[in-house]
Amino acid sequence: MDIIFDEVSFSYGHKKVLDQVAFRVPHGEFLAIIGPNGGGKTTLVKLALGLLKPDSGKVSILGDLPERSVHRIGYVPQDLSQAEKFPITVLDTVLMGRAGRSRRRSIQKEDRYKALEAMEVMGVRDLEYSLVGSLSMGQRQRVMIARALTTDPEMLILDEPTASVDQDTQKSLYDNLLRLNREKTIVVVSHDLFAVTSHATAVACVNRKVCYHSEGEIKPEMLELAYGACPVELIAHGLPHRVLGKHSEKGETSDD
């Protein structure tokens, strides 16, 4: 198993964010993590990266403790807005992903080769000397994924990779991730249900608890965990589809 959460709980002070979370993700999965804001998605990712330690329970990543496996994981954060403030080229940005690979401080030929290879994979090779701040959000996201790929990670974790990009760019990014999924476990934190229904092979809904389903579809119990026993509609091909029943006057639900 690439990811194991075994009865994991975590609190910020007196506020419990995750409560006895338990699930397992096998190698080669394309996992979509969904859930409401404040539900614990980012905390879950930080625990997987070893940035936080659980109050109780155990986290295992790639067969070891997170802090011992972090060099085998490629991570792409959500907030890329700061990149536009730095006068740095695409190549230099991607090369930053090679930092810490050895004790050498200077850029080596192998580092440059790995950076250019990752840029080619993500379709940004022609932007080598462009400033990151001049790129669109979609291009910037591709550059950050390329940076994460320079170390040949076994797992790729992305936090809201399609935030602030248009629909065509979303599809292109997910298609790239699907290709990478042939060799790597992919974990995507997303509010974009398109990713869940079209690309993911498993879904984890996080809202203090975790409801894990080893198929790329959203189950009613996931939506109930995330949003409560409320009617929820998804829009597919321009048509609304109700996935939880409407409330009756007595607070019960009824099927459409």
C-alpha cells in the first residue's frame, strides 16, 4: 500500500480536525480527495508529507514513515500567485525541484537534463526562458508539476491543480496526470467533480472523518458526509442530476 492512515486523529489546539481516520490506497491509484472547506483535506495532505504529526494513530507512506518517504513524493501546492512576483525563468523554477538531490551546490548536467525532460512531459519545453510571472495560471501549473517531476517521484500530490484555470486547461491538465498515473500514484485535492467522475480511480471524502471508496465515483454517503443530509445536484452535460433526495416537511428524505 502506498498510503495507510491507521486510526489517525489530529487537532489544532482544542479543535479536532481529523477523528480516527482509517483508509488505505494501493500503488498506482488516482485518488481524488474531496470535501468542504475546513473539512481537513489540507491537514490530511500535510500528515502524508510529514509536515504534521498525528496526535494518535499511524501514517505510512510508500511503506515507511512520511518524513522518511518525502523525497520519493512530488508535491504541487495550491497557491501559485506568489510566483508572479519573482523574476525567475521557467527553467530556473523547474531546476529548483532538483535542490537537495546531492551535496553539490552547483547545477549539474544531469539536473538540467532532468528539468528539460520534465518540461517536455508537461508541454512547457518551449517556455524555457520565459519568466514565470508572465505565464497564464494553466502554464504556471504545468511548470510546477514539471518541477515536482524532476526527482522521478513515485507519488505525486497536487492541491487544487485546476483552481483558476478554464475548462479546456482543466481537461488538459487531468489528461497529463492520467498519463503520469501509468507509472505513479496520483493524489489530487479538488473541488472539481469532473476529476472524480472522469479520471479518478478512487475517491476520499474528508470532513473530519474520511469516507474512502475504491472506485472513481461519488457515492451518496460521501456527499452526506461532506454537506449533510441536504439535496445536492450535479450538472452533467448541461442537465441537473439530483444525487440526494429532497427534504420532506418532517425532515426525512424522499427519492426523485
